[in-house]
Amino acid sequence: MVIYNRISLRIMKSPQGLVVIGLQWGDEGKGKIVDVLSENFDIVVRFQGGSNAGHTVIVANDTHKFRIMPTGAVRGKRTVIGNGVVIDPTVLIEEIEALREAKIEIDLLISDRAHLITPFHIQIDGLNETAKGNMKLGTTKRGIGPTYCDKVARVGVRLSDFTQRNSEQWSVLESSAKSIIEKIYGTVVDDPYIASLESFSSIIKKLLPYVGDSGEYLESAFNTGKRVLFEGAQGTLLDIDHGTYPFVTSSNCVSAAASVGTGVPFSRLDAVLGVCKAYMTRVGTGPFPTELKDDIGHRMQNRGKEFGTVTGRPRRCGWLDLVALRYAIRINGCSHLALTKVDVLTGINPLKVCVAYDVNGTETSTFPSYTEMLSEVVPIYDEMAGWTEEIEPSPEHSDFNNLPSQLQNYIGFIERSTGSKVAMVSVGPRRTDTIVDSRFRF
Ligand code: GDP
Ligand code: IMO
Ligand code: MG
């Protein structure tokens, strides 16, 4: 008997606050799903991560890649960057300029509590990685870890330091960063002018018109009935607490972070949609039980164009891991799933899905908290028939009954194994390559 998650049995009635979360190691297609959903929302909000994210949206012949800007910007929606995001001002300004060039109107509010990635942080990220040698994480080298470290160490700089012209906090950061670069690593600041308050302030100046109290704004937006979409970055298995530590990013990327990273109370968050690729990918180092280093893995990589949006690195590919997926759904409290990149599996037969792990001869369906153990588990697979038809979305698909029977079987297997309902299926990168189960109202 399958016990469905209680929240996923409720037919979703247009939630006012919806959180979209990646359930794997990032790049699940969150950007695409947020773009599709944002049509029916007033505001799209980022709440964690920074320019390590790369969210791709393809509308007709135009491809947009977002790092910090919420994806809703493509539709000219109100966008908010919450306090939990770490901002590289240069990257954000480039994104704003690219949108202007594309003649897209920008309606942006950036939290004055958000921390800033400075040139010091980017340099230290590189130095940390080199120093780790074999244990390096394969970070995106965008200064993410060092910026979150400084936030917690209370030596970081926030946008409010610039709106309030508080240069003392910059001095605190500068002396802390210099002591790491000079005393720990025995080197010098890469470019002292670029890393100076004068140079950094001149960049920040361009962002100041967008800066304000985003928590207060969101509270009044909720009170006036606006619908708010929260766009997660990275994925649950990269979460600093719940992911495959230490091979993780430096923020919480689970649904609970949507509240902390915006100042919106969690009681406002009505539903959580988990985005799950039909197979697994991972960029950077760290254990990956179902990784395929064979032709099937290469086929997924080529057909899925699995190359990092931010760094261009090839993404490692493997079979869908239901042990990890069940864990991710539990941590996030997903009400529903969006299953993406289903088209990439077309023509692969048979398909395998990992249903449990063998740990030294004992079968388990628990995702291990000790990451070292994850590198030793042997996946136990179920096999099922694949489909061969290319799927062109059409209105008849909206109850999924007209999808190839093998794909219906794949979806049904995921639903039964996880207790969560698949509400959306993505069969290509374009906005229109999306099938939404007509029973769900987003
Ligand atoms: P995100 O970080 O979760 O937003 O995902 P990325 O944008 O980094 O990576 C997903 C990639 O897959 C992008 O290039 C998307 O354009 C593409 N994509 C999204 N959904 C689909 C799909 O259903 N099929 C295919 N073939 N590509 C997709
Ligand atoms: P989106 O939002 C995939 C990975 C890096 C590295 C680890 C730590 O596009 O899904 P960091 O620079 O964050 O300190 O790197 O996390 N990583 C991502 N992998 N998608 C992402 O974002 C990622 N953001 C970080 O590759 O393994
Ligand atoms: Mg990405």
C-alpha cells in the first residue's frame, strides 16, 4: 500500500506563497519551472545563494541565464533579492544591463540586509580550493563560501553599510581578509585598487536605487493579496546542513530558507514544489552513488547538454536515486513534484532507478548522514522499460494519460516510491515544453 504524503493529496488551490526547490545537486531546471509558473504570480523572490547559481530560461529564440536576478525578470515581474542572498555587485549589474539591452523592464528590490561578495572573497575562494588539494570541493570560485563565512563571523559588509555610508565595517572586513590572504596564505591582494572601498563603492552606487527593506515590502504584498513565488538556488543535496557535507555549498537551500532568507514568516509559505530531474547530475566533487561513467552517462550528458551554466564544467550524470529523492522530499515538505528533462531519457531502454542502498551487505533506504558512507554504498536498482516517442506537449497530455505508457509507468513508480504527486512534467528546455497536470492550479 502506498501512503501518499498528506500535503500532496490536497489538490493545490493556487497557493499565495509557493516555494520552488531543487531536490538533487542543483541544475534540476528550477529556472525553467519558475519561469513557467511566474506567469500566474506577482512577485518572484530569490532567498539564498549567489552567483554560483545559473538558471536558464528559453523563451522562443531567446536564452536568458540568471545568476542572481530572480527568473521572473524575463516576464517583467516584480523581483526581489532577499537578505539571504550574497551579491556580487558586478555580476548583478551585468544582469541588469543584459535585461535592459533585451528591452525588458526591470522592477527590482534588493534587501539592504543582503551581504556583498567582494574581490577579497573571490580570491580567498580560489586560495582555499588550491590549499585543499585532493579534498577540494570544486566550487564555482565566485566567493560564495568566504562571504557566508564572513557573514557568520560578523565581519561581512551588507548593502546597508553603503546606504548608511558606514565605512567602519569595510575596514573590519578588509583587515580580516588581508590577514587571511597575507598571513595564512602568504600572498598579496590580487588587485588592491579593485578591492578598495573607493572602487567597490563606485560599483555599489549603481545598485543603490534598487535597495530597500524587502521584508517589509513582502509583508505588505502578502497583506494586499499578491502572489509570491520563491525561487530556490542549488539543491537539497548541496545544502550546508542537510546536503552531502563537506561537498556542499555554504547556504541552506531547503524550503525553510525561503523564510529566513526573506524575513517572510514561514506561515505565509503555503506549498513547496520540488524540482527533480528524471536522472541525477552533479557538478564538482563529492560522492554520487548512481553515477554512470559509461555510454549511457555520456548520452545523458550530451542529450541533456549537461555542462555547467556558470563554469562550463561537464556535469556528472547517473540514474535517478529514489533514496536521495525521498530524503529531499522529506526535508523540504514538498507538496508536489515537477519532473524535468524527461526527454533526455527518450530512447534509453531499459531504464534503471535506484530504490535502496547496499551498505556492507545490509539493505537500507535511509540516506546516510555521514557522507563518507555515501561513497561506499552500492545502489540497488529496479529496471523498467523505456519509451521511444519524442513528446510534443499538447492539451491532451494535461492529465498525463496520453503520455507514452512507459513514461506513465516511470512517473507512477516515482509517485509510489516517494508518496508525492508529480504535478508538472518538462519535456524540453523551452517554456512551452511543459505539461501541467490539469488537476493542479498553480
Ligand atoms: P537550474 O539551475 O535548476 O535552473 O537549471 P539550469 O538552468 O542550470 O540547468 C538546466 C538546463 O536544462 C538548462 O540548460 C535548461 O534550459 C535545460 N532544461 C530545463 N528543462 C529541460 C527539459 O525538460 N528538457 C531539456 N532537454 N532541457 C531542459
Ligand atoms: P543552481 O542554482 C549545481 C556546487 C559547485 C560545488 C559546490 C560548492 O544553478 O542549481 P560553491 O561555489 O557554491 O561554494 O560550490 O556546489 N554548486 C552548484 N552545482 N548548480 C548550482 O546552482 C550550484 N551552485 C553551487 O559546483 O560542487
Ligand atoms: Mg543551474
